[in-house]
Amino acid sequence: MLKLYSLEFCPYCEVVIKKLNELGLAYEKIEVPAARPQRKEVFQVSGQNTVPVLQDGDVVLSDEEEIVGYLDRTYNSLKKGD
């Protein structure tokens, strides 16, 4: 299952959420604390404290443009209704 580490009201996270929803993908949304030093789980997964971070099995991506590109390349052919 896809895991998205995000922060409420994060515009970069919203870009990723929009793409996930557009592709009809199921994912677990993990809200992280606003204070970066408290984002221990994100750091363990990605080595950084910023979001969004998407984990897809062994693949970990940490930039919204990188994530959207990955989702398009990997899952666009599975898009519902196609």
C-alpha cells in the first residue's frame, strides 16, 4: 500500500493528493507534526524532515514533482475508467 506522509494545509502535499485521487489509487495518509524536529517517522523513512514523502514498498520519494512523475509512470495505465 502507498503511504503518503503529509501536513495539513501543505500546498505541495495537496498536489500529490490530487494526483493520487485522479489516478484512483488507495493510499494511507499519515499526518505529520507541524514542527519538523518532531517528524521522526518521516526522517526514518526518507532521511529528511520535509513533506510530502511517498513510500511505495521499497521506493521512497520526497519531492512533489518527483512523486507525481513516478505516479504517472507507474500507475497511469491502471487509472479507473480506462
